[in-house]
Amino acid sequence: MTISHGIDLTGQCAIVTGASTGIGEAAAIELARAGADIVVNHRDSHDDAADTVAKVEALGRRAVAIQADISKEEDVLRLFAESEAKLGPIDIVFSNAGRQKDAKIGDMTLDDWNAVIGVNLTGAFLIGREAIKHFRKKGLREDVSRARGKLIFNSSVHQIIAWAFHVNYAASKGGIHMLMQSLAQEVSVEKIRVNSVAPGAIATAINAEERAHNLEGMMRLIPYGRVGDPEDVGRAVAWLASDASDYVVGQTIFVDGAMTLYPEFRGNG
């Protein structure tokens, strides 16, 4: 496999967590479009996961849906074991599953905090740890990729942009940033590549109400002038998983329409 082949994931298998809808579904489809077989992880969205599987199979790739709560260690261990049993060695992992539970700081309960940290950060740690273990066990297959494995985290613009009333979410994404970089520093010598994507405002169910009632306000935060599509992030994930990005290690790709350029300062400050 050479860089000239571009985004070619033929012969590789990918696990995508939270792949039943939104960014996870789009990433699963884009990875499949590039040639990968896909494990569609979900927590309890059986029908949506089956729909993602059907879309992957329509592209001529193998796919399987596996239920697992990625905040639970035993579920993560089972996810990787079942994935390898059904589709073979794992080459790519997109740690995408996440959640929000918003509240003012005075109203945020410990359960609210733990629910978000448990999925977004502890879940990312568990998925990342197991991905690296399985990449090591699989070894380097130079006929399919220059890297032993590709681990990609779904972070957020809020790894750097503070977000009042969402402190659990912002803290989890800041944590993912350092988790990703620290893992990259640790395992890049083994030819394991670790990177992140950091979406801005993407048209998913999580912000459907905001888009319906405050689209003009959202647009003031997006210099490029549109809300992103899940496919925008999915294509970035596919690129990071491919040998076209083989020299990209420990980096965050912001997919945000320039939101992280702090547009409020344009002509001010």
C-alpha cells in the first residue's frame, strides 16, 4: 500500500462505536466506501444499527452490529472479542460514542457528571486501551497498511473552546485531547497511529432543536456559513484511517467551518 493509492482501506476491518446514527453512521459508511469491513457498535439502538449494517453491505462490504455499552469494561472486552470472531483482526478503531447531559453548575448532579465522563472519557480510555492491545496482537500487515493500527477519537471544538452550562461535556473533550496525544506519544514507536477529529456544529439529533429555533445564532459562530454534515466528519475519519495520512500522528483535525477561529473577534478586540 502506498500513499499514491489515497483512501484505500481494502482488506481492513474497522470498529466504529456509536455507529447507529449521526457521525458514527457516516464514518462507518465512509470507511466502508473506502473498502473496510465494519463493526457497527451501538448501546441500545438495534433498528438503527441494522440500518447502518444494511448501508455498509450495500457498498459490498461485510458488516455486523454488536451491542455494547462502552462505559463498561466488560462490554468493551466483549465488543473486541466478538468483532474479531466475526470479522477478523481489527485494523481501525473510531472511538465515537458520546453523550451530553447539560445543566447549570449549581444544578448539575454527580450522576450528570459521571454519566458524561463515563461514556465520553472513560469509554474512550477503554476503547483506546483495547484497540492498542489488539493492534499489537495482530501485528503489522504491510500488504494492507503501513501502520500496525489506526485509532481515531471523536473529540470536539470544546476541547479548546470553553462551554458554560456544559462543563461535564467540555471537560470530557479536553480530556480526550490529552488522552489522544499521550497515547500517540506512547505507541507511535510501534507504528500505531493515534489521532482525533474535532467536529463543530454538525447536523445530528443532538442539536436538532437548536437548529430549528436558533439557526441564525449558530451561524454567527460559523464563519464558513453552514452547519456541517455528518459526512464531513466521516470523510475526515476515513482519511485519518488511510495511508494517505500515514505521517499524521497525535493530531486533531478540526471539522468546524472555522468555529475555532473565534469569529466573535472579527473586527473586535
